[in-house]
Amino acid sequence: MVPSSNQEGTKLGLSWDQGNNPHDLTNEQLQVVELIEAECSIQELMDGVGRTSRTKFRDQVLKPLLDLDIVEMTLPDKPTSPKQKYRLSHKVYLGK
């Protein structure tokens, strides 16, 4: 489920939207991090940031978050599965 876009701060315990951006994430990447409340599909994330191109969204926004271990796949062994969803990694929840 994707919350409204007027959410302040994040469940990370950090207020990333107030200048605390340790990985120099783009505004869209920060929006995605804030949008993920539970497991979200790529379409839910794209809708949340107003993107329409799945390929560009995956390459420019989602892949860097996956590479930094901020976001993880729910089905890592099946990256192209239509049932694939994304969630914040445990490292983010633990503040590591």
C-alpha cells in the first residue's frame, strides 16, 4: 500500500526530506523510500512518483536503491516475476 505523498519524514528514524541524505539519493529515490510502507509492486512505486516508463524507472530509480541495499526484492531468485514486490531492506530498518 502506498501512503499519501504528504508524509513527513520516514519510518527509517531519519528525516531524509530535511537534508539528511547519506547516499546522495535523487529526489525520486527519496520519494520511493518514503512510499514503501509495506511490500509494493513496481507499478505502485511508479504511480507514486509519477513515472510511466518501467525501464527508465527501474534503471534510474529502483536499481540504485537495490544496489545500495536500501530496497530489496521479495522474490530475489525471481527478479522478473509478475509477483515481484519491493520493500525496505532490514539494514534500513536497523539503521545500518
